[in-house]
Amino acid sequence: MPRQARIDAPNALHHIIVRGIERRKIFHDARDRNSFLERLGSILLETSTSCYAWALLPNHFHLCLRTGTHPIATVMRRLLTGYAVTFNRRHRRHGHLFQNRYKSILCQKDRYLLELVRYIHLNPLRTHVVKDIKELDSYPYVGHSVILKKKKNGWQDVEYVLALFGSKKAAARRQYRAYVEEGIAQGRRPDLVGGGLVRSLGGWEKIKALRKKDIRLKGDERILGDTDFVLAVLEKTEERLERKYELEAQGVNLDDVAQRAAFLFGIEPNEIYISGKQPSLVGARSLFCYWAVRELGISATALARELKLSQPAVSISVKRGEKIARDKHFDLLLR
């Protein structure tokens, strides 16, 4: 049976789980872990990807990420490929480091964010990497210690998580810490990492009870959320696929995108590739970047080479172009 496509969307929340091939170690020591975190932080900042929770274990790691200017698949490809090359070179090994396909679960943020943060941050304690909650508080390879201000990094979104516990940071940290400690008794949470409807509802017993009442619910192994959320995500995914096929059927390419963006701002297509800060140029270039990246699937790195810009500059243009398209109701295809 073919693998299902990964699901992603702007601002989507993901629980990412990556394991070493044959469950072998992917982190041997602090140098490996620090190298990984440095790479992770750099990529998250470049792609405006928010990270709410993370934990490094000897043979796997967990991340809780929110999609920024780049798809999560792009973020993970850069992270895993770059780290694997560095790890193999350092340890004089060859071949794959990670399992062929990492697990990516799109989650209903309002309902599951805090549970995911707690679940991920308790991983070192559940796997006996640390012996108790006090040791976890200062363990450097989990986001929990950063939220408690025991460790620092510049890429974890601590403010967002703390705001869910209160407006005053000191009190919010105390409430967060108490919330995490309460979760220790829960043990492992298969409902947060298992499959589809079973995971979303919390087990087969709840599903059986609903079936006795003749209640039918929609589930998908790639999604953690209630029925309405699952259906909404799948509907949007279908719309994006239909859009992609429509563009492919019409043979739309980068030149077509440039012509359309230039026409809407009253400039020549070649001017998009020329540096300038006139409002019409900036607007057309931003719209061009947005459609090229989001509609045609061209990477921001490749587009940066075409435009002779930096990759972060293209990412900013994509975000600006998205707002322009939304506010002005611009569409790549003529209607």
C-alpha cells in the first residue's frame, strides 16, 4: 500500500518523532547533541518555524513545531540530511542514520498543545535518562529546562507556552512546572503518538462506546484532533492537491508566474529579477515569490539563486506576498 502524503499548512502544529535506523544511537555524547541543536536552531530561525517543545534521547528525538515560511518537510529534510552528514563524518561511518520515514502528526493546537509539550518534555524521565523531576528541571537536552530558565537558547518559543499559564512569567513558570509534574503519573501516552481515531479519542473503549450509540467519527493516522478538525484538514488538503493538479494541467511555470505578478502591478516581467525598492517592484516580487514557493513548490533556496537574493529575504517576500494575495484577492490563474 502506498504511503500517504504528509499533511501540512501555514501555522499547522506538528508532533515530529525521529528514530535512529534499527533504533541505534543517533547521539553518542554532548558534542553530537550540541551540533544537532545548533543546526536545529539555525534552521528554525531561517524558516520562521516555531518550536514549543523538544527532547533528545540517545536513539530518537521529539519536536513540537508550528509551520512557518517553509513546509515542515523542507525543515526536516535540511535538519536530518545536514546532521547525518556531520555525524557520519565525525564517527567515520557510512549509510543511513535515521529510519527512512520519520513520523509527523498534525495536531489540533488549542486542544493538544499543552499535552504535547508536557508529553515531550517528560520523555527523558520516562526513559530513565534523568532520575527525577528535579534533575529534569536542569537537564540541558530538553526544552523543559529552557522554559524554567535553567538553560537558554534563542529559538524556542518559551513566551507562547508560558502565556498559556498566566501573564506574569514567574507565576506562569510555577504553574507550568506543576502541570508537567502532574503528568508523571500518566506514564506513556499512546493516544498522543499512536494512530488516527484511536489516538484522538484516547483508546478503543471510547470508540466502542460511541459505536454502540451509532456515532460514526472520522479519523486519520496523520492527524490528532476531533472529527471536525480531521475533516477540515482533509478538505483543505484535497483542495491543495486539486489546485496543484490544475496548475500542472495548464502547464504553469515560473515565467507564467512572473508575467502574472508583473501584470497585476503594471511592470515588465524582467523587472521582477532586478533589485529595486519601488512599491510596484516590491509588490510584484513578493507576489511572485509567494506563488512560486507555495503554488509551484519551488524551494526558497532555489528561488533565491534566481533572484540573486538571500534565502531569508525570499522567505520574507513569501510572507508579504501571501498577505498581498489575500488582501487584494489576487489569483495566479485567470478566472
